Amino acid sequence: MAQFRVETVLDPKTNRYFVEVYKEGESTPFVVGNPIYLSHEHAMADAVEIFKKGFPDQPITAWRGQ
């Protein structure tokens, strides 16, 4: 099973968050979203939903508290 790390980043130009997705063990993201989220929590919740829809047969675990 593939494992990914999802991080949120605050864009200083827009003051909104975007999502970066990393493959396990990688230091460079392979997906970088647009800064559209008003909060870290909204960005993470949307990322989890995207993974759930993209991998419907795989268990998706919530992010660890930060």
C-alpha cells in the first residue's frame, strides 16, 4: 500500500493555505495545490476527502495532530 505525507503551507501572497503531497521518504512534493483554503484544517479535510475518493478500497487514516 502506498503511503503519502500531506502538508499544508501558508502562501504569504494570498494569506491562504495550499496542500503539498509527498511520497513516502521523499523531500520534494509530487503534487502542489493552489492556495485556496482559509485554514490548515480545511486544507487537510479536503485532502483526506480527495484521497478517499481516489482510493475507495483503501483505508485512509487521518493526519496526525500537529
